[in-house]
Amino acid sequence: GEQVEQLPSSLIVQEGASVLINCSYTDSASVYFPWYKQEPGKRLQFIIDIRSNMERKQTQRLTLLFDKKTKHLSLHITATQPGDSAIYFCSASDSYAQGLTFGLGTRVSVFP
Amino acid sequence: EAGVTQSPRYAVLQEGQAVSFWCDPISGHDTLYWYQQPRDQGPQLLVYFRDEAVIDNSQLPSDRFSAVRPKGTNSTLKIQSAKQGDTATYLCASSFWTNTEVFFGKGTRLTVV
């Protein structure tokens, strides 16, 4: 089955700095890649997604890059704020409304 | 806040005890998922439904776990005889079958001692 790996497992940055999270997957049948943010005590929150027919997607301070050949994604967060402190999960699916396979997460800590 | 509702929020059991988790998805969502999230790991899919039908339960430990969604709305996940290895947060999520965005509940944190 699909396996999703994320690196790094954790990182600490100062407010205003940028963050890069890398994600790789194994199953070439995966076509949909949503990312989620999990803050302590709160529910998983969808933040951005990309489909396999795209190379790049950007929303506000998030940029998601996708390389189908290398089966690699990267999430770039700019101008970080303390509110960005959370665990970020990369996930993959082979279709709409199918179960998602998640990575282990990347814990991001942003200090003022 | 409207969203996926789960209960209870917490449960503490001794090994061998049974427990049920309840989920109320977002109104109108035909697809419902149950995930298990061990501490410091990502969620792992256990089972999911479209309406009342099970679409995939291949990751559900069938000897002790069961899940139902009899009317295609609310769902119950039951652990028959809990083990320490079942300690995790159990997440329910819902979506439209034809839409990609999945909405998660706050989860039920289970501790088996």
C-alpha cells in the first residue's frame, strides 16, 4: 500500500522566517494530496491540496510544489507567525472520497 | 461550531473492556471515515462508508473492532475487548463522495491500561 514520508519531523523557527516541509510517497496511483494542520486540542484542519495534474498551488502564505516524476511534494510557509505552530501532515489518496494515507507529521514551532 | 461531532471526548479502560465511539457527520455528507491516530503518528484509516455501505474495512482489526452506519448518517465504532495497543485518538471525518475536502472531528482519546 501507499507510504508517505515527511521530513523533517520537527523544526523551530523565529517569527517571520520561512519553513519548508518535504513529503514523498510511493504509490504512483496516488493523484490527490491534501495537507492538514493539527494544533493542540483542535481538530485536523485542511490547509491546502494539489492534484497530480498540477505542479504548483499557492494560497496566501502557503506554496505547495508537486513533482510527479520523483513522487515528491514540498510545502513552503512564508512569514511565519506563532499561530502557525502546529503539526503539519501530508497525505495522499488515489481518488476522491477515498481514504487518505498520512505521513507521521512535521512539528513546527514558531517563536516570537 | 457546526462540524463533525464525536463523543465521548475521552475514555479510559482496562484491558478486556468494551467501548463504543459515536460520530455525527456534517449534515448531508454521504461519506464517513474512521481513523486511528496513535500518539506522535499520523492518522491511519480504519474504515469508511458511503451512505450505509462499507466501502473499505481492510484496515479494521475485525476480530475486535466493528463499525456501523445503519441509516447512512451517524456511525458507531466499537472495540470489543480493548488492548493496550489500542491506546490512540479515534478520529471521525466526513465528506461528499464527489468532493475532495474531508472534515474531521475533534476525536476521542482512548487510554487502555
